[in-house]
Amino acid sequence: MRLSRYFLPVLKETPGEAAIVSHQLMLRAGMIKQQSAGIYSWLPLGLKVLNKIAAVVREEQDRSGALEILMPTVQGADLWRESSRYDAYGAEMLRITDRHDRELLFGPTAEEVVTDIFRTHVRSYRDLPLNLYNIQWKFRDEIRPRFGVMRGREFLMKDAYSFDLDEAGARDAYRKMFIAYLRTFQRLGLRAVPMRADTGPIGGDLSHEFIILAPTGESGVFYDAAYEETDWQGSAISFDNTDEARTGREAAVNDFIKAYAATDEMHDQARFEAEVPAERRREGRGIEVGHIFFFGTKYSEPMGAKVTGPDGKDVKVQMGSYGIGVSRLVGGIIEASHDDAGIIWPDAVAPFGVGIINLKPGDAAADAACQQAYDALDKAGRDPLYDDTSERAGAKFATMDLIGIPKQLIIGPRGLAAGVVELKDRRSGERRELSLDAALAELGA
Amino acid sequence: MRLSRYFLPVLKETPGEAAIVSHQLMLRAGMIKQQSAGIYSWLPLGLKVLNKIAAVVREEQDRSGALEILMPTVQGADLWRESSRYDAYGAEMLRITDRHDRELLFGPTAEEVVTDIFRTHVRSYRDLPLNLYNIQWKFRDEIRPRFGVMRGREFLMKDAYSFDLDEAGARDAYRKMFIAYLRTFQRLGLRAVPMRADTGPIGGDLSHEFIILAPTGESGVFYDAAYEETDWQGSAISFDNTDEARTGREAAVNDFIKAYAATDEMHDQARFEAEVPAERRREGRGIEVGHIFFFGTKYSEPMGAKVTGPDGKDVKVQMGSYGIGVSRLVGGIIEASHDDAGIIWPDAVAPFGVGIINLKPGDAAADAACQQAYDALDKAGRDPLYDDTSERAGAKFATMDLIGIPKQLIIGPRGLAAGVVELKDRRSGERRELSLDAALAELGA
């Protein structure tokens, strides 16, 4: 993309309404625009990042065997009466009345809708296990929306729902999601620590929150260094439905969560010091980006979601639900990865792979070299952003750093006369002079 | 994907509530489930098709130079008061009140929101032309929702909005979308005929509807065969912002629309016969799937969307808007392409590229050959659906035809003993025996 044809309304000043760094940087980088309290438009740069995060989440859900569907944003009140949550959910539910005075709502979550799909279409234990997920906009009418996309009202959530014949199966489904979440957050360049959690309005008796570490996080976290040391990408854990794979998942999860981890609310310093050797004690701050629940028959019982078991008798299915805050992760990643100059995107979610800065548009040599770099990087799938505008060089450097492009290629007439361009690494700040060909080779083009 | 691990709740009976063939087939093929009147969940097969259509729409919008953003589903009433549409829009607008008694609405379209983005961030004529689009769920509270996704209440729309300094620029933006739409529908395997249309609640004085031809379409259409003869994919029309490209677009569009085309409401049989030679007269039925508008300063004037012109004076921008009914297209394509056995997907939107039918799961040779075919087709990116279930052969054939998989590979022990498999073409119904290797080569694997 050429910057002259793009819509990237960066701001020089930090907007006064933004209280946290991710909100400030998302506004300054032209990623979002507030439309109403807690409701945002995603501008081109913000949408690219949001879609990249969603793609990683989707790939890991698919890998785990979950199947993608898409449930509507507007749901009928009747289903929520069946589960007795319509009145119980309270003021956070956005209630709607249509032209025929029928009661609707903007879904804050979708246990009822997915249970309705299940009871309509699934009849036999042979169709289990089943996990259906969707990535869809939700609405929770927060009394005081704030922190930009971190606590908005309209937000993008990945929500998965598992259905199993018995509790052992449901606990295995829970572990599959547990592992899929750790893989997901690791691919997004985040360190995630799972914590036992309350179940709240979703219900059930088993729940974990996934907290990502960020210096500006909302809560303190205390954990064993073991949580930083597992490579979930290289792991040999299988998502197959064989006994061997199930046993492997159970062992992996149980082994992982036995190490100490607690948020400040639950932290027990004496236990921390007793259980964790000093050199392995880690303290930090964190942000909740995922939450998983096992709740048995809480919805299948009142809504009649059952299958015929192997013995021919009806069985209420055992369920769990599993959420990731996709739009919240955009803010979360920025909280975890930024410096004074702006955002530092992990490669997996960077909106553009390489920035090209033309120091002197109009100069024939600079234009030709930039065009050559652009074509080569574009062809190699590195999705370059080419600053071909007439801004001064300093402003161009500041914008590329603000919007966090991981690699930046700086090309000008003086360098070209000496046979070199400059290659900058956003994270380290390192700048090196080398030939254009060498730079392109290093960038995979 | 193995069918045994997929969620494909096909129905043997045609549901009574479905009055048109696309609605019947989408329910029978397990693509959607109604949740409330005019509100649907998209099951895995339906979602795959919806996403493939959206991807083609997105590629052609991007090619035309439009930039993707994402506006929220919930909008504030205040913006709609600025344009005087809040009261004017009527009962089709789903009005919402939040916990603080603020008036919101579920967006039926987004002229106001995008004009607000524009006026906040764009200051100079140098930033024009600009076209921002999004693919987002909309809600129109139809008094009598029907025909499945063809006239639902919650529906997926691609809506683009162009901003130009003057009317000539805006008319060029209109032509860019005109051409992009013809390219889009052609890629989707559809014949589209543009028709002059009323502007309705969007406003303005220039508008075209895009009607796709389908034997079961809602309205009659009369047109010159010229509309079937232009290849918009191979066309040399450029989307560049040069004078030469603009002149080319104007000539191409004007040349294209000079031929006769009218829906039955506007049809003039005498003119049709006078203008179109008998052998070039075409009559058919059609479905509206796109609608484009030029409306000048209808929104920029009341909402104060202006830029500084080349002479330093403020200019109200000239705008247009451009919609494609993405979810409606799923139904529209089925109306245009089906037979008694079910759906016939065009290759561009087929949910799976190849179906594999194992005639005797459990037979070692059949299992091995199917697995070999599956691995090869998967690796070649042909996205196979492998029916590995224990259903009887007839039911397997019926399901593959019902869900419209373009190419089907039928593998069983008897054929393998003779060194052959069967390759079936869904559209022609042709079945041929050939070796597995030859079949895979023909399928690009």
C-alpha cells in the first residue's frame, strides 16, 4: 500500500480522553474512532490488526477440532427465559423491542443460541464430541465504558461451546481449549498465565482466566517461571479423539497448572515463597484476555439439549464455554509491547510487514529504488507500506515508529549514491546500512 | 474435512416454512438455522459460502482503490438527527435505548457514521478521492421477513462511501464502483444487469440497481444480449486516478449502459422491439443484489463534511454510497444455480472444492485410496470434504449433490479392483471412470 492512497489519520497530540497507553496509541495511530461511549469504528490500520488477531485465533480453534459457525448479534428474549438468564443478567444486557413489540436483545454471549442449535440438530452420542465457535460482535452495556477497546460496549469475541456425553469428555474438551488458548496467545507474541477463576453469570464449577503479562496491566500477578518456559507450538500434544491423546492432554494441562500462579486478589505470599524458589518467582501485571468455563448441564437441563446414549437412553449433554476477547487483545498487545515512540507489533499481527520510507520523493534514483523495493516485497507477500508522501523525513520516521511496523527500509539519494540503504528494526531500534539487494534478501524478498 | 468430524445437519424433508427454492435448499443443506423471524445462525457450510462471497467482494473493492474499515453495528441517534433521517427512516429502523436512556439504533446503513469519520479526519482536497467501505451486519426491521436470507432482518452488507471534491470526481467514483460490481458478480458466476433505479431513503438523483438473472427471480427483466457479452475480468479498464483512466471508465460505462435493459415495472415493449433486434432480445427474471447512489452534498451539507480546496476555500464534499447484499447473494446464487438434486455452486464460492465418497469405509483398499486422495487434494489446496461415514452409498451421493460440491470422487473396492475410481461433475452430472492418479491430476492434485 502506498501511504498517499491510504487512510491513516495519525494524531500528533495525545487525546485527552484516553487514560491508558493502548487507548492513546490506538487513537494516535489512526486505528479507531469513537462513535458513542464504548462504541468504535475501526479504521484501516486498526481493522488489519483486528483481522490478523482473529485469523490466529481461528486457526488455533480449527486445529483443536472446533467448527466455526456464526450466530446473529440480535437474539430472542424467549431463549434467555428458558435458561432463566433473561431477568438475571441485569442492566448490562442491551434489551431491544422490535416493531411488533417482540423482546429481543443484543447478545452479550451465546450459550442459549448455541444450545438451541444443538438441541435442534444433534440426536446421537455418535455426533459427539462437538465444539462450535464463532467470532462475532457482542454488546455489554457497561455502566462506565473506558480504556478504549479494553472495556468497550460493542466488542469482538471468539466464543466456543463444547458438547459432550459425560463429564470426562467435557473436561477433555476444556483441556483442548486450554491448550489451544496457550498456543494462540504464544503465537500472538504474548505470555499468558492461566488462573483459577470465579464463574460469575456463566455458571459452573470450573473456570480459568488467561492473563497476559503487560507492564500496565490492570491487576498484579505472581507466578512461577515455569509459565514462561513451555513452548506450546513445538509441543507434541495431539487434538485427536483417541485415548492416548486424551491422556496426553490431561497430563500436559495438570503438569502445567501445578505451578504457583495468582492475581493480587488471591495471592498468598507465604505460599508463593514456600512453593517457588526465589530465582523462579516472577511478579508482574496482567490483563485478562480469555476465560473458559465448564458448567455441566446448566443450559442443557432447562433447554432440553440431550442425545441418545450408547444404551439407547437420553442423556443431557455436558457443556463448557470458552471466550477470547479479540478486540480487547488489540489493546492488550499494545499494553504488552510499546515504547515511548509508539506501538511495537509482534510479527504475527503487524498490519504491514515492512515500511518503506522514501527520503526524497521526486528524486529519480530514490523513486526507482523505492519502487523496486515495493514491488519485490509485495511479490514476496511481505505486505509493504510505502511512505511516498512529501512529509519531511522526521515526520515519516515518527509515523512508522508510532504505527509499529517491525522492519523499516529507509531509502534516499545520498545513501543510494554511496550504494546503501538503511534497514531499521523497530523493536531494538538498530539501524544498519547495507545494499538494497542485501536488505531485500534479509527481508525475504 | 472429514464428514464424520463436521457439523452438517442435512434434512431429508423440505421444511414447510420455506417458500422459495434457495430458502428450502439452505435449510436442507444445513447452511442456516432460523433463530427469530428474519434472524439466522450460519452453520459451518453456510458460513464457508458466506465468507467466500465476502472475500470476492472484498478483493474487487480493494482492487478499485476503496479502503476497508469496520463501523459498529450500534449507532448513536444524534448523528441521524444531524442528517434529519432519524425520524424520517420509519419503523424499519431498530431503535434501542441503553441503560442511561441514551437513544441508539442498529445501523440499517452507515452514511452518517462514515460522514462523521470523514469530517473528523480529512481536511484537504489532497486527501481525495477517498472511498471507505465495510462489510458489516445491518438490521432492517422488515414488517414481514421472509424468503430466508433473501429478505432477512439481520443481514450482511458491503457498503462503500465515496468522497470527492467535485461532481465530476464523484461521478468517476460512481463508475469505479459500477465496474467493480460487474467484475464482482461475474467472478461469482452470475450475470448481472444494471438498471436505472429510484434513490429511495438514501437520496440523490442518480442510482443503479444490479439485478442478477435467476429463473426464480422476484421481477421480470428485459435486456439486450450485450449485457451477457462483456468480459469484465479480461477488461483493460484501469482504476488509476489519471485522466486517461478516468476517460476510459466513462467510455466503458456509458457504452455498456446504452443498451436496453428494464425490469417489468419500467418495461416498454415497443421501445424494446424498436431498439433491440429480435435475436438479441433477452427476457428473464432477476434478483436485486446491489444498489449504488450518487447524492452530492445530501449528507456533507448538514453534517459539515468539507475540505479545503486548491484555492484555499472550503468545499462541501460530493458523496455516493454503494451496497452489495452479501448474505442475500448466498440465496441469489442458489436461485441462479440449482437443479432438482440441490445446489450447484460456482467454483468461486463452493464451500469445498472436491467431495470424496468412500463407498465402503472399513475396506482397507477403499480407506487407503480415499486417504491418499484426501491428503493429495488437501495439500493442493482443493479443500476436500471426505465422506467417511457409514451411511449407505445412495445417501452419500444425495448429500454431495444437495450441498453442491462441484467435483466428486467416488471410490469403492469394486472399482479399485478394476483399477478405477469415478469422477463426477456436479453441474453436468457426467460420471467417468479413470485411474485414481488420473483423477487426482485432473483435479489439480
